[in-house]
Amino acid sequence: MRPLVSAMTTFRKSLLAALKSFLRGKSFLQALLAFWISPRKLKDQHVSATTTKTLRSLAEFLKEAETLLLSPTEGDKLRIFSSDLKAQFRERLQTHPECMLPSFNHLLPTGKEIGQYLALDVGGSTLRVALVQLRGREAEGRGCEIVRMISFKITPDIKRLEGMAFFDWMAMRIYDVIHKDGVVNTEDPIPMGLAWSFPVEQVSLGGGLLMGMGKGFLATNGLLGQDLGEIIKLACEKRGLNVQLASIINDSTATLLSQAYTHAETRFGLILGTGTNIAVHLPVSALSRFKYGARPKSWFDSANHVIVNTELGMFGHDILPMTRWDALLNASHPRPEFQPLEHFLSGYYLGEICRLAIVEAVETAGLLGGELPPSLMDPYSLDTELLSRIEADTSSTLEKALVAFTSAHSCPIPATPTDISVIRTLASFISRRSAALLGAAVFSLWELRHETALEQACEDDEEKPAAEEDPTTPPHTKVAFTGSVIEHYPGYLARCQKHIATLVTGAENPILAAGSIDLVPAVESSIIGAAVALGCALAEGQTA
């Protein structure tokens, strides 16, 4: 009777999980799908057995997984994907309202912006206020220095502050930093640079209309559509501070600017952590006028290039190398078509793809003795950070990886080094695919940037400013990067760089084939980038 009781218990647990999924807002069809792809389907169990039926060996499973996940990144397939992706980039430079979004930042730093700047970084969990000293590009190793920075945790209680109450809290924190040792004279207007990690409808370099923040924040209640700069100014005035928000940027733009200050060849800012995005410096003419909205003629008169927020994750429709595990992820995702490339690249999804593959290996190849850890029955229960620790263990015994996995997921049948080796191999396939596709995306944007620069050079008339770069010489470009996956996942950065180098040397255009793309880390990119954006704005006299 025990197997029957076990089967009935499994049925109840799976049905309960499906109902919970339904109550969370998923469709009934999605809830049923989650039930039927459960790793312990009753139809695959023998009433007289305690393990699932093994249909193939683990070696056979891994061989197929390698083919499915890695063959699309080999040979000319990655170059073909890059070309297809470039076509999507080009199309959406003209029409799409949610990606390829031009900022108001059109100048890269000269490296001569010098002074002390007040910078803010507002993220989902932390507010950081800093005083940043810019000493110039020639001050090698000391060009950017955070003189003082204080981080303030944005707790759930802070998130629940409604309307001006949240910005009053921000103003208090700004006051704390400014008045520390009397660093800044508050009698004169204090310009600020802001890195804002939430949606905003930017209307000028330092002005943006507040949009919903999500992530549990109530700060927009009663303030939607109002100018963010004016809101912060009003909150600071209550504390006796005369401030002026001179620049607003997002995290990918901040990453680009933070390195462009010290490395003049920087043209991209790459984020790859929980999510992914790229900012790129493109010719103004690469985008349709529709994309720019209502901007003053003076902006177009002075702008030759513009920093573009690509929203990279939104690309890849119909060209990504889908596996059945990717299809399962999409089937249970509330917006499967919104960010297809993000599902293949970012840390939020890599663990889930691996979990789905593990579920199948348990069912069909006897992984983990044919019994899935109960904790892995829940979607998104396998964290990418755990995969990185497993991949980091290169020992023959995989002892550290075994402890890491079993500490997070208790196994009904004790996991063996062979089990962990299989999981580690699956994780490697998935992370290697991500690194290859990201490399292709970077190369594709680099090619696009060069092509649009040539096109603009042909179209420029005498009234236009001179081109900032010579498109007839090989470009040697730096891509500033930040984010937990590209920074810390074992081997990820090196693999991505290798794929980029291979694509560059094989470029059809001989000018590009003689060029280079180097990934460079951007330390404290949000704060430094906000300060650099402010320095550029003040240098050009664009304070709003």
C-alpha cells in the first residue's frame, strides 16, 4: 500500500501546486500545464515501484542536451543569428515604441569634466547618495573617486511610503550627505545627477515625467505624470536645500558613461545580472524622427550622436534557438513574447531553464535516483547563483558542489557525485549558450553602429557637425559591463569575449575584421555614471 499512498500524496501535492498557481493569477490552462509537467507524473510511476521509469541513460540525455543547447552557437550559426538580430535592431530603430529609445544624452565625456558632483542612485532595494570627484582622464587611476557615499536600505516600509512621503525621505538622506563636514555649500543651487532604475518619460536631459515604479513602491501615488526633477526639488526645499536635477539616466547609460570618462573608446554599456540591457552610442540619423518625440530644434542642431537604450531583452522573436525547456518556460510565463532574448541570457531565467532540464532528466534518465527534490517542484526554485557555485567546483570529487546543491535542495535519495556532475554539465551548457548569444548581440550592435555611421557620413551636409569618428578606419571599441552574471559566473566573461573576438575576425567588412571589441568592467557604474552625466550637462550648459 505504501507506493499507492505515496502516489496519492504526490497527486494531492501536485494538484495543490496547480491550484496555487491558478490563484496567483495564472490561467487555468497554465495551471494544468504546470501540473502535467510535474516531475512526478502518476502516469510515469509504477504502483509497485518507488522510482520513475528510466527511458534512457544519463549519457544519452546529456548528449542530446548538448546538441540542443550548443549546436546553434557553433560554426556559422552564431553569425547567422547575429545577422538576423541586426535586422531586428534596424527595424526597431524606426518604429517600435518600447525599445531602441533615444535618451537626451548626446555627448560622451571628453575626460576634461573636472569637479565635485552630487550623484544619486535609486534602485529597487537601495538609495545611494554620493559626492564624486572627477579629476580628468589624464589623472590615470584617479580620474574618478567617490569622496563620500552613504547607502540607505529601501525597506518594505519605505516602499510603502506614498507620494511625496517617499521623496521627503530621499531628501532627508541627501541632506545627511551634503551637510556631512560641510562639504557642499547649500546657499547656491546644487546640481545633481540621478541614476533612476524605474520607468520615466524623459522630456529633457534633467526632466522626466514620473511613471509607475512597480516592485512594491507606492511613491507614484498621486504623482504620476509629474516632473521627477520638480518633485525632488520640492522635497529638498523642505529641508532647506536648493537643488537642481540636471541629468537623469538609466543603469545601462550610466555604465557606458562611467567608463567613457576614463576610456575614450567606450561606446556601449552592458548590464547582465538578474536582467540584461545594452546602451549604445549611435548616430542621430540611425533612428526615425518618430522615435525622438517632441524635442526642440536646438537639440537636433547640437546632436550628432545619441545614447540609445536598446532594451535588448525585447529582441529575438522567431530567431532564437528554442529547446523544449525554453518552450516550457514560455508556456508558464505571463508575458512569453515580451522579452524573448532576456529568457536566454539573464540570471533570472538561467536557473529555471536548468531546473526544467533537471526535471526531465529525473523523469526519463534516472537523475537523482529518479526522485526530484520536493523544493525543485516549484518554478524558479533553482537559483542561478547556485549554478555558478556548482560550476565553480572543478575538483574531481565535486564535494563543494554536492554540499551546495543538497544544502539548498534536500534529496529524497542521496545525491551522488555523478548526479552533481550531470547537473554541472547542464548548467555549463546553458551558461555557455547565454555567453555565445550575448556575444553575438554585442557584435551585431557593433556592426550596426559602424554601418549607420557610414550612412550618416554619406548623408551629412556642410551644416552638420563633423563626424565624431572616422568610419573608414578599423574601430577599436570598449564595452563597459556590470552585473552579477557577467562579473561573477565562472568562465562567462571569457567565453563571451572569445565569441566576440571570433565574430570580429570573421567579419565580412575588412575594416571591421581589423577592429576589436573589448569588454571592460565598470566599477560603481551607477554612481560614477550619474556624476559623469552631470559633468557633461554642466559643461554644455544644459541644466534645465
